[in-house]
Amino acid sequence: MGNILNIDCWASAHLPKEHFSPGLTRLSQFLAKEIVLSESCEVFTIAGTNGKGETAFFLAELLRRNPRGNFSLFTSPHVHSLKERFNLNGKEISEEECFSLFERVYARMQESQIPLTYFEFMFAAFLIWSLEKGVKQMVLEVGLGGRFDAVNVLKAPRILMSSISRDHQEFLGNSYRSILQDKLGVLHFEKKIFSCLPLRFCRQIVQKACVSQRASHWDVFTQNKAQIERQADYRFNNLCLARAAYHDFCLSGEALPEEEFWDLYYHFKTGRGRREFFQKNGTRIVLSGSHNSDGVRSLLKVFPCKQVSEALWSFSKRDEKDLTCILKIIDEYLDTKSSFAAFEHPKAFDSNKLRSLIDTRPWVSDHKKWISDRVGKQERLFLISGSYYFIAICRLYLKEQGFEKI
């Protein structure tokens, strides 16, 4: 139990491989008692394509600073350890407690003979753990889509919709309409939704869904349009969205002070692999996951690309047309500064196909050597981006090599 990866090894040995298996019946049956008990909690479910993880961290931090805050936070995917998915009032679950929790939930699953999927098991463990801890609020990040995601067994009173882009098209469809409609499956009768969607077309779809569900709609984008367009930073959008839901949760007089808002925007760290800086011997490396075309474009629009000496990219499985689009965006912003690599993971993009797609762009056969070769290069900034699975591997190597987080 001394190795943090033991938890992940336990999951690999006992649970089915990660795969999308639509339907909420299994989990609803398994958690029948907990679903009823959770009705006493304030539940926030955060859906969207990009930004939902950062929005979840912002909202959790706002709750942590509130005297009434007593929350648990569920995020997906994890970067380094499964423990990251289980957060209580700003602190990850301990390794020992995580083992105990998993073993108890697994024994219950065996006894019930309900075959939970990997994602269903994780959320079942989270909900059981949260209720055991007596939390008053739960912040839940949707993993994939919305309608059939595990977190949707709870009919959250407040839904946050961060953004819409093309991702996981094999499950959600290719159009913004089909993707958004699936994500709106987390909106239930007479609940509230807070959205920050720049496209008017998407805002209209949300409004129609609200009419059919008799739900309330807070259009955060329109309410903050001038500032959002001036800031031109997805991080700002995500914080505005979290603030709107937080204000609705708060009692009168507990609104977030303006100076505290800007302090969060500039200084709060929103999870591993999100604009995360490391340093060693004067070399700075920033890790920032961007797993689809809009995510890459948003990152490079706000990132100081002129300060980047070089960038390293790798990707998880996706449509080749999407990856071609991503490569064009990278070329537009970073020109000749980018190199590309493969990595070992079940969800990694095929290395041979990737080499073919990048054409004459630089190829890196060993990402560890690429990192090591850049140590000691004073006053230089290097970017590593793409798949969060790739980010996780690089982050672990940086820690092993003595890089310090800054």
C-alpha cells in the first residue's frame, strides 16, 4: 500500500476496463438507498465539453471559503491517481481510506450481483463515501455526455453547462445540436441550469429544453458578455459560471466580493494538468491538457505562445479529421515550435497513424529524453499538451526527475 499506483492496480485487477455502457438502471438499483439519502444534499452537476473540470474546481473552492461549505468533489478523469476523483473539502481521500472504500463497495457489488461498469463503480464509491462523511453539498463533473453518465442518477437541483464542442462523436453524434441535447439529459423537471455558451444557437437549444422541463435558465454568457469578450479567456468564462451557481446557492449578503473573484482568476490552481508549471535548474515546463480542436484553440489563444521555446504534443483516440484540424490550429499559433510523440495507453492514438498525419512535422520517439534534454536551458518555457493521459505520464516523469511545481 506504500505505492500510490497500487490503487490503480487494484482497480485494473478487480473492475472491467473503461468503456461506455449506456443506461442508468444498474447504478440506480445498486444505489437505491443512497439516492434517496442524497436528496438532503445540495447537488451541482457540471456538464459540457471543455472547462467542466476547471469549473468544478472553482465552484468547490468557493464552497470551501463559505462557512456553510461542507462538500465533496467528484472529477474525471484523474491525472495521476484515482484518489483525485474523491475530494472532501479541498483534500483528496487518503490511500488507506480509498482501499477500504473500494473493497467495501466491491464486496457489496459481488453480493448484489449487479455488474457495475468502471465508471459506475467509481461514482457509487464516491456517493457512498460522501454520505458517510455527512457532506451538505456535492459537486459532480460529468464524465461523458450527460444523459447516461453515472452522475445523472442524482437529479441535481443545479446544472452548470460550460461549453459545447465536438468530442466523443462516436457516442454523442457529430453536430453541436446532438452533443448539446445529450448533455442536457442531466437537466430534470423544474431544476435550474447555468450556461456559458458563446453560440446563440446553443443558448436557444438550452432555452427550449428549459421550457419543456419547466426549468430556470441563467444565461451567464449574455449577462457577462462585455467582460467575457474583453477577457477572451476560457478560464474567465468558467469562473463566471461557477460564481453564478455559487450566488444562487448563497444566502442574501454572501455574494462573492469582486477582489476575491479576481484573486481566484489569477492565482487559484484548478487541478493537475491544467496550466500547471514545473521548474528545474531554470527550465520551466507547463502542462496543460487540451483534448479537442476547440480546447487547443482556446488554450493557444490565451497562452503566451511567443514565450514558448518548444511544445510537445500527443493525443488520445479520435477521428482523423479532428486530429488534422488540431494540427492546423497548432501550426497557426506555434508554427515550427511543435514536436509530436506517441505514448503507451489503451486510449492513445495509434502511433503509426499519428506519424503519417503529422507528415514532415518533428517526431519525438522518446518523450522522456525530450524533457531531459531541455533541463538547464535557462529562462526558457516549454509546453506539453494534448491528451490528459499523456499529461499524466509526463507529469509523473517530471516528479521523478526532481522538477518542482511552481
